[in-house]
Amino acid sequence: MLLITQLKVSINIQDGDLNKIIAKKIQVNLNEIIDFSIIRRSIDARKKDDILFVYNLKVKAENEAKILSKRIRNVEQYIEKKAVKDYSNTTFEKNKKIAVIGFGPAGMFSALKLASYGINITVFERGEEVDKRIESIKRFEETGVLNTESNIQFGEGGAGTYSDGKLTNRKKDIRGKWLFEEFVKAGAPEEILYVHNPHIGTDKLVNVVRSIREKIINYGSVIKFNSKVSNIEQSDKGFKLTINNKVEYFDYVILAIGHSSRDTIEMLYKNKVDIQAKPFAVGLRIEHQQLMINKSQFGPNYNNKRLGAAEYKLTHQTTNKKGVYTFCMCPGGYVVPSSSEEGMLAVNGMSEYLRDNVNANSALLVTVDKHDFLSNHPLAGIEFQRNLERKAYVLGGSNYHAPIQTVDDFIKNKITNKLGSVIPSYSIGYKFANLQSLFSNKINDAFIEALPKMGNKLRGFNQKDAILTGVESRSSSPVRITRNSDSLESINYPNLYPTGEGAGYAGGIVSAAIDGIRVAEIIMKRLEL
């Protein structure tokens, strides 16, 4: 097999029609190409009038040794990467009871990994299965009545189900290949295996998580929804879990609670599980017309369907040493109500697979730490989040309407009184407000400095009538549930495995899922006979 890297091709050539270009690259006749597959496809948009796809390809051809002897640039022998360990012929201890708390990406894939090798587990998810969860979210959007146990934060699939389904992974962990293959088996688009910035979309994720749930159950494990774990204590039987006022005992507990499970984190702290505060980020959602983003990123090729909806990622380091950046950019998406506690307002972003809504949105965040919390308490970041969300709730009218403001009015520190070209997509409703009242002067100054700088990098980003919506407070966990770097157990609660975003060890669907898989592998190793 051959590996071809950095093969630049016109965006108008279909993936299946690369044979001729491959043959020319490796200097053979077309009939000498036996087969090829795409490893990776990215976009080179540096020249707006000549945007290219850049491919890494695995190619099977005749006389490969002869081809390699020509020493063609970016052509080398393909070496299969190390695979995830196969436990098919391993025998495991069967009498240990394992609980997984939370059924977001970390809990879901730790459960799938264990169940797929015949290790039965019990999953407890405080929210509803995805179909009922959809109904609860719709009811909230239509009536403003919040289900605090099943919403955009809680329920089957976790918060990631109501996002863009972005599958970015910067760590290049070998477990990622297995993870992505499982997504595809569950119904995700096959293109996620090779495109540069893969996504599934909320509309497809709903079916994917349902399929994974059914697979885990078919392996013989149990998943219990509407099952809130209200207490975790060590006992002579391992762990004593209180679920909906009933007690069950387990030997191992995988804690995959997600970063919005504030009550669970408070319970763990009360029970003396070691928890530390960590820096995170807060801010606003910024919303533009997707057409403007497409034109800024793709120039004259802005309407080429093969490019899809354009994305961006922007950063700025301020003079007062604050990091400002965009996060969870949702092309052709919506700003969504993401509250999980009554009397508090949080927003997030989501896109469907086609990314074909009028607006694009992204979190616009600034980093915060103990200096912003004005406290060294381990849970100070949680209280900082809650204070922001309480203020946003009141600012929006105390009815889960979101406070909004144009970029120009935010910079001028005045309440917006009319909209421009960008119409807010937030579903429940909105109220004009001055979003500067949410934050400290230091945070506001960071945004005001960053906006024009980001506009220099992406034309139109700081346009006057772009819409800011408050408040984006759930970008990552404000705590870290400390664990041993080798065993991945809590440093003072043996056999408790904090994992994923809620424990402070991940920052997205892929990294959370991979962390869950790592924990599952540790437990499998302990159960080997």
C-alpha cells in the first residue's frame, strides 16, 4: 500500500473521480490503480479564487516497489497505525458490579466498550431517553417551563447531542479511529472518517445515540433513565449509591456526569471527594448571517455546494493578558436555551447536519480564573457561573427570554433599540439589554479589545449589527475531580473513576468519549483473569 499526502485537487472534482489524478501523481497508467481510500480531506482556502481540497490517500497499485523507487514527493509506503487492543480472546471476572453515572459521550462510550466485551454494566442517567428528551426541550421552548432533569444539558447523549455534533480531536489518540467507526456503524455519515472538521448534526445525532443505546442493551447491559444518583458513599461493599431514594451497591463507579451536574459535584465535595477549581471561560453567543461568513471565508466560491457552510476559529490575547476566543462555532445553526436550573439563563449553539439555517453562531469567550471568582474555594467557579446566569435571567425579563445586544451597542455600552440585518435565532424570545452589565469591567474590556482584532482576521466578524446573546457560561467544567494519572481513579476514592468533561478532563464530544474509553480499558485490565 502507498500513502499519498498533501495532494491538492480542485474542489469541483468528486472524491470518487480521483483515479486519474492519483495515476498522474505516482506516474502510472490508470489501469494500474487497484483501489484507493481517503484518509483525510481538508480545505486550502488561502487563495479565495482558487480554493482546493487537500487529500491524504491510501492507495493500492501494481508494482508499488517500483513506484517507491522513484522517490516521488509526498509518496511513501503506507504503514498501518497501531490499533486499539482487541480483548476478544480475554476472559474477564464476571462478579464485579460496575455503574456508569451519566450517558453523555464519556459514559456512553465507556459503557459501549465494556459491554462489547461481555462486561455487563448499569448506566444511570438523570434525564430522559432521547425521544422524550426532545419533547421536554420542545415544551421548554414553547412554554418556558423548564424540566430541570431533562433538557439541553441532561438526558440521553448529554449536552453534545444538542450541539453541532463536532468531532474535533487534537490529540490524535488511536482510540479515535474505533470511536469514529462506532459512530458510523450507529448511523453517522461515513464522511466523518476523513473530513478535516467532521460533524454529525443534532438531527442525525438523535438517531446515533439511540442506536448506541440499543447496542449496549443488546450486549446484556442495563440503561436506566430518569435515574438521578443523589449520593455516592464508600462502604465495605464498595460503593453505596442512592438512586431515586433507593440504594444499590457497586464495586466500580465511572463518574461521567457532565459539567452541568452542579448538584452532583456539590454532593461529591460534601462527601470529601477531592475537587479543585480550574480556569474555564464565559461569554456570549455571537450571531451573523451565514452568507456573510461564507463570503468572508470562500470569496467568489462562497456558493459552491462542495464547500458547505464556512466555519471559523478566532483567538486574541488582550493587553491585560485575557485570552478571548471563539468556541463551538455552529455554521447555519441556532442559539438554543440551555438552562438546567430554575431562575438561571444559559445559552448554547447547535446545527443540524445540513447547516442550512440563515445564521451562523459561535461562543465568544474570555478565560476566567480565581482572580475573577474572587475566591479560592474549590466550587467558586460554579457560583460564578450561577451568578452570571441569574443576572442573564433577570436581564432577559425573568421568563427565559434571552438578553441581546448588537456588537456596536455593546462596544458603546448602550441598550439596543432595533435590529439590523441579523435576526436572532434564539427560540423562546429575546429582550434588548445591555450585556455589559453581566460582566466585570476587565471582562468587558477584553471583549471590546478583541472584537475589532477578530474582525481584521475575519472580515465582517465585528459588523455593527451582529447579535450578541447572553449568557454562554457552560463552555467547560469549572472544576477538576482530581484523579491518579496512571490508574485514572479519584486520588482519595479508590475505584471511583471521574471521566469526561464534568470531571475536567475533556473539552468536547471526542475528547470526552476517548477519556471514557480509557477508563473502560483500565477497568478491563483490572478484571482480566
